[in-house]
Amino acid sequence: MSVRQRLLAFAMAVTMWAVIQPGTVSAQTSGIGPDGYTRFAWRGSDNSLSLWQINPSLAFYNNHVYGPYNGWTPLAITTAHNNNTYVLWQYYDGTVTVWSVDTNLNYLTQNFYGPYAGWSAKGLSVDTGTGSGFCIIWKHNSGSVSVWRVDQNLNFVGNYVAGPYFGWDPGFTSLY
């Protein structure tokens, strides 16, 4: 295939992709597993979620689309040391669910938390202390932050609360 044919095929693919999309998407969060694969998330304007997987050579490898689910908004992802990806969703009433997704981005299971008065989930991070879990970051209306440790089976293990501290805002953990 000539360079011109490849460029034409690429342009057609981009045009087709743009036509079938429901609207703009925004890149959210990402994680890199010990396998070297990067996982990242796109949130559609309809609150659907597209998870992508990029191989260690930075070539597209895999993707999976979930939703939209009425009342739910995807907020964040992280990838733990077991190569599973964890997806944080928030319901309009403040309830959250965390999904466990396998190394190929297939849904495994979920657990629900909340709602908790005054608290909003803001993000996820890898729990480097245990090696296979992750943390949920919560922000209180007062400006306090709570970091929850959750194991790979989505069980709450413990938490730490900090703040509020005058003049400091933990808000950049997530805009949503």
C-alpha cells in the first residue's frame, strides 16, 4: 500500500470515527500495570466510558466501551500491581461504585459505597503499600480529605482523614 493510500485510509477512518461518536470525549486518568501496558479512560459526553490499552511499544492494543448508565458518571481509573484496572463511577446521589476490570479490560465485579453526607469521591490511586489494592480519595465539603485503602477484592481495609487546612484546597484531585 502506498503512502497516499495509507493516508487516505487513515483519513477515512478518522472521519468515520468522528461521525459515530456521540459528542466530545475527555481523557480522564490512566494507569500502567507491571505488564508494561498503559490503560486510560475516555468519558463520553453521554457519560459512557471507553477504556483503552496501549502496549509497551505505545501502539494501540485493546479497548472496551461501557455505558452510558442512567445517573452514573465515570470519574477515574487506576491500575494495580495485579494488572487489574479499577474504575470509579459516581451516581447522582453521591453513591459510588468501583469496578474491577481484568487485564484485557473485561468487567469482573463491583462494590458500592455511600452515599456519605458531605463527602464526594474524587479519584483513585494505586496502593503501593500492599501491592495489589488501591485507594479511593474522598473530599468533604469542609475541605477535609479521606484516603480509603481498598483491597483487590474491593473490600474496605482502612482510611486516613486529613484537614481541613486553611488556605489549601485538595480539589485538584478531580474536577468532577
